[in-house]
Amino acid sequence: MDYALDVRKAADRILPLAADRGVGVMTNLPFGRGRLFQAVQSQKLPQWAGEIDCRTWAQFFLKYLVSHPR
């Protein structure tokens, strides 16, 4: 499924359905075809990102995906 920080529709319907049925999901395009990196290319990772063990933007974006409770 297409799921990334900038494409979150799956969290509304697909993730709850998969959880109810006990089915795992695989994420396609976790970086939004590079859109997420383009959006932050001139920005430093926030200082607080270290508190959630992120040292790179890639870790930050992936941590968002795996943090979903379902």
C-alpha cells in the first residue's frame, strides 16, 4: 500500500481492516517517491528527533510508518 508521512489515507481504512483481520501490510513508497526528502532538503533534523532515536531524515520518516499502533 502507498503509505508515507505525506500520504496517510491508508491509516483511516486499510490499517484498521488489516489489524481486524490479523493481516500484515507492506508499505510501498515510504519516502513518497522522494517528495519527503525534497521537502526537507535544506532543513536540519529537529533536535528532538534524537529523543526518538532518529539521526537521519530517512529514520524519521520510517519511524513514522512503524509507529502506527495497528
